[in-house]
Amino acid sequence: DFAAYDCPDGQRAAALLGGRGSHYVVISTGQVYLVREGCPRPPREGDYDGEVMPEPADAFDRGQWDYGVKKRALEDALAEAWSKSRFPATRLRIPMVSGERDHFRRLERYLWRMLDGGPVLLPGGGDRVTRHVYSGSVVKAILGMLGRPETFGQAYNLAQDETPTLR
């Protein structure tokens, strides 16, 4: 499920699919770590638990925080459904997805700018470490976990090994 976004979405999925579906895989985000106080970077699955940061004042930061907090609530609802009723859900946490069908065209925008010789804008100076994953790797991961009981109730991070800066 790429469209599940918050706690009510997770609760509805468990209520509607419980006892009917054989395996529910929800696509979450690495943002669940970025809203956690003191989370190490890069985070591992075991780094999920902890205090959530207070809501930021800045509008952009608040939007990012809200997204991460809501995805955490989605994940928590599914973890609870597994714990209480053995709802067979797996949470897959992914960062920015790159690939041929990236509708945000993230990488392409930089390539076109380099080709036309214009200035390349680097948000925040371009020194922030980024995580990406190739879209084909996401597909392979999902197909590889479908129907595997050992993945039920679990959360997995999926990202490339490299952590380059935008610069």
C-alpha cells in the first residue's frame, strides 16, 4: 500500500483486511526517523523507538515533521494490529526513490541544469547527507517479502549503501 498515510489508514486496513488478506505491505518512509529526538544517522530499524521532536515553527519543517509523525502513527497502528490480532503486515521504510518513472524528476532536474550551463541550486548548501533507493530495488524487495511469514509484524529499511551529499 503506497497510499496509506496515517493512523486511521492503518487501523482501517487491519479492520477491513484482517482475516481476508494473506499479507499487507505498507510503504513507509525514512522520515519516521528524522522526527525522532537524537536518532543516529543513518538509522537502523532498531533506532525507531524514542521521543518525537516537538512540532517546528517553520512552515516547511512543520510539513516534513507532520509527514514523519503521521507515518509513525500508521506504523504504530499496524504494529499494534500484529501484536493484538496477528494482522500480517510488513512495513517497508524507503527514502527518496530514483528511477525511470520518478514523477518528481529529482535527478533529471540537476542533469538538465548541468547540461544547460546554468547554476545548480543546492538547498542548504548541499552538504546534508541524502539517502536514495532505486525504484527497481523497491519492486524486488516487495516481491521478495510477499507471503513470507517471517516478515509479518516487522519493519525494514531499504536504501542504497552510499550516503552522498547533494553537492
